[in-house]
Amino acid sequence: MSDTKFDLVVVGSGPGGYVAAIRAAQLGMKTAVIEREHLGGICLNWGCIPTKALLRTADIYNLIKHADEFGIKVEGASVDLKKTVERSRQVAGQLSGGVKHLLKKNKITVIDGHGKLAGSGKVEVSKDGKVVSTVAAKHIILATGARARTLPGLEPDGKLIWTYKEALVPDVMPKKLLVVGSGAIGIEFASFFNALGSDVTVVEVMDRILPVEDAEISAFAEKSFKKQGMTIHKGTTVSELKKSGGKVTATFKDKKDKNSSDTFDRVILAVGIVGNVENIGLEGTKVKVEKTHVVVDEFSRTGEPGVYAIGDLTGPPWLAHKASHEGVICVEKIAGEKDVHPLNTSNIPGCTYCHPQVASVGMTEEAAKEKGYDIKVGRFSFIGNGKAIALGEAEGLIKTIFDAKTGEMLGAHMIGAEVTELIQGYGIAKTLETTEVELMHSIFPHPTISEAMHESVLDAYGKVIHM
């Protein structure tokens, strides 16, 4: 490597890191990215993208199983697990290659190795534990991401007890599967394996599944998942996992300290993430770490001059699109661009690609009440939407929450077909600080599922038409 001096060095090439690097190059900064494994990071290679490829197979299989409802006769349909996984890996590989092309197109230097802070304005690069080079930059962005959290006594072994990585490349289709944790990751895997025939049990320590979602949406999702055959235990912990004879026996403890147990072929642990703060040279710097995440200000600056952190390495929400936006904001602030605005986390949509899909933006009803808002709440069921009925997807709900005094939309929550695509309409409205009046006066095309968004707003103000 001939160049060792840069304006900006980014450690990590996930959705935060590579986007930050590209934006920096666009702004005329000489930029380098240090990546120890795969361009695109965890999201592209072992998260967001390959899981959606797997879930696409589950969606198609679900349709085939209900083909008779659409006048189509299908016999002998089955799932080729190996081919399903291969397609998922091909999709991830294609997009990783796309990131490589984008970095090359923008004349960004890609350095293969592990990056670690090595004093003021320096990053040490190592391979196989040996230092191979040192690069210098006025600005350094840490985008090292996060990894799966493990709990004492519930450690994964990669064979019977899986993290998301093993769950993405399963060697067998488990007859009985336990998923520990019902956040987005846990529920997406539960949905995938359930659709393909596994007997799935989900255990959640909180009093409801999908605990970051609005309680009404969580309840709707639970009812739907149970109807699909899932077993769900809420307010329950897994106190022990005991392996024997190629199976795992899990001991559960409920809120009343009552124990029960069941035996499974495989277990997926989905109990959160921890930031990759180790071995990146934070010792001796002014970078502050809380729990396992780096503390930053509204422009991703750490306590160490010239050092920034973005994405899953920092605070919630731990989402790829949040990381990308943080990267752009951080770089534009470094470059001295005008009108750079801090990230407003309440405007970040969240999506879970289970069946039915779940999506939301802004405050839940409970959160709005806790903050003292006088609220108006609108609801509209997909059963009143012509397009949803025509698609055979009449199971769904859209819920909107408004400040009764100002008409500000405080939050929107959805469950149903394609809501992960619909939510951005409310995301834009919220970013533009749109009130109920503009939303009511907006014309939604017919027939579309998006009309349910309009009706939900109308319902909040007693003007709903089709319900």
C-alpha cells in the first residue's frame, strides 16, 4: 500500500462505514476504509439482506400452500433448504461486490485488515495478529458494528445452539426449534422456520413479544403467530440449556418462578447485541464507553478529538438505515457543509419482516401518554381495504397517533402485507412535520393498501369512510 496519509479513515465497511466513506469522497476528501472481513459488514453479509432472501422463500412457500384459494392447484411442493441457503448467500455476495464497485468508483482506498487506534490521528492495521501497516488521518470514524449478545449458561456452540450466523446457513430443518428473544431478529427467524415446517417456540422475558412496538400491534402479531402454529411464552426466561443426544433441553422459568422444560432439535439465541468496542484502541483515549457502546454527541463525535463513531457501535436504534444516515451527517459536519441537522431518532422507521410484516415510526400510544400528550388515535383494519382483500392479505391493522392540540403526528404503527414499504409514507410526513390536515387532504391512489393509511388518519378525527 503506497498511500498512508488520508483526510479520513473509516474503520469498518458496514452500512454506516461504506456510506460515510462514499459521502466523504464526494466532498473531495481522500478516504480509506479498513475492513477485516466482508465489505458491507454484518448487515449486508450476515443480517438484513440474507435474512430477507430467506424470508422471500418463506413468503413464496406460504403462497403456494394457499394457492387453492386463488384457483391454482399445486401438488407436491417442498422446500430445498440447501438451495434456499445458497440463493441467500448469492444475494449477499452480489451486494458485497456492489459495495466494492462503489468504493472503487469513488476512488476510495480499501485496506484489508483489522483497524485499531494507535495514537493521535493514526490507525494501526493488522492481519493474523501482526501489524502490517499504519495509516494517518486527521479524522477517523469508528464503524465496527456489533455482535450477538450471549448470556451466562446460554452460550452458543454453533451446532445445536445457534446465533443469527448459524441460523442463516442451517444444515438441517429443525423439527422443533426454540427461539430465545422476540425482537426483530428472533421473530424473523421464528417466522421463516415456522413457514417452512418447523414446530417453533418463542420465549420472551418481557410481558409481550416485539416489545419495542406498540402494545396493540404486539398483541395482533402474537395472535397471528399463534394461529400459524407458533408457541409463545411471555414473561419467561430460559434458565438452562442442556445438550444430550443431539438435542437441547431447555428449562423455562415464568414470572411466578414456576419451572417447566421442553426438548428441541435446535435453539436460536436472539437476545440483543453488544458493540464491538474491544481491541480497537480505545484504551488511553478520551472515548467514553457506556456498557458496550461508544458515547457520541449529535454529530457522532466522541470525547477524543478527531475520532467519531457511528452505527451499532453507538446507541439505539440499532438499524442499518440509522447507521447510513449517521455516517452522512458525520462526514458533512467534518467537511463544514451548511445546514447539517442532527439525527432525530423519532423519525427513524423500524421494520420487522415476519409474516405478517410489522413497521412503525415515532411514539407508541403508551409513550405518548407517558409524555403527557392529549392524543387522538386512529385505526383501520385491512379487512376494509379492497386491495388487501384482492391480494388475500386481509389480516392487518394501521394505527396512527396525533397530538390532539396541534395535529402533529406522534407515531404510526402497522402490521400486515407490505407495511415495511408503506411506513416510509408516514416517515416522510413526520420528517416534514405534517399535520392531520395535510394527511387528510392527500389523495391516496385506489386500489392500494396505502389507502388504509389515509383511513387511519381519518378515523383519528371521526371521519373514517370505509369502516
